[in-house]
Amino acid sequence: MLDRDSPQVNEPGFGHLSFQVPDIHSTRAETIAAGGNQLGEITDFGTPDKPHLIIYLRDPEGNILELEQPFSQDAN
């Protein structure tokens, strides 16, 4: 395997991978426990009555992940 710098959003190829998750807090914790790291804070891009949570992380291989937890009627 060749060493390479961590991927950047503005480079050719995948800038990041995005996943919709049911529980952003537990998925964040699992990613970090597996060797990933957090790039920002959990941010709410929704409304007070319909939150849409998003966070960016790096997985253990350095790939940028965007996790999204959209509002769910089932969660309320």
C-alpha cells in the first residue's frame, strides 16, 4: 500500500461520502471508537420542529464522511 495525504473535498475523486443514519450521536461515537475523528460539530440544518442533523468526520482510513439524521416522525 502507498502512503497518501488525507483526501480533501476539492480534489478529484470522491470528496466525501454521505450517509443517512437513524442516530447521529451513536454513529459518531462508533466511528471515533473505530479510529476515525471528528471534523466539526453536530449542526442542525432543519427547523425547531423538524431537526435535520449533520456532522463531518473522517473514517479510520481518512475518508471524509458526512452523516445526516433527518427529522423522523417515528422518533417523536
